[in-house]
Amino acid sequence: MSFNVGSYVEWTHIKGYIRCITDHYITICVNVHADSIFDCCVLCYKNDWDQVVIHKIGRAHVCTPVTPI
């Protein structure tokens, strides 16, 4: 699947904008604030990408990869 930063997507019950794309996961931001330190984003791993529906292209964001625990 081909993703773009800023695309509006839906994955299961989660809806939001793609913030970051790596080889192993994408982040879907579901709640965005003026101060991005308070943004709420969800990791969607590559094995779930076939369940992601792309709705439209949004605005681009800076990508800061997250290190999973």
C-alpha cells in the first residue's frame, strides 16, 4: 500500500492523519493540538496496512520516528 504523510485514513475504528511513515509502521494522529507535544497518535504496524482505508490527502507534518517499547 502506498501512504503519504498528511493523508486522512481510517483503520478499524481509528480515524486520523498520517504523521509518519517508516518501513515498519505508520503513525495515525487522532487528536492534534496547537502544541504538538500533546498530540495523540496511534502506531499501525505493517502487518495491518491492508486494513487501512485512505480517504483524502491532507497537509504534511514533520516526521519524528517513534521507538516502540
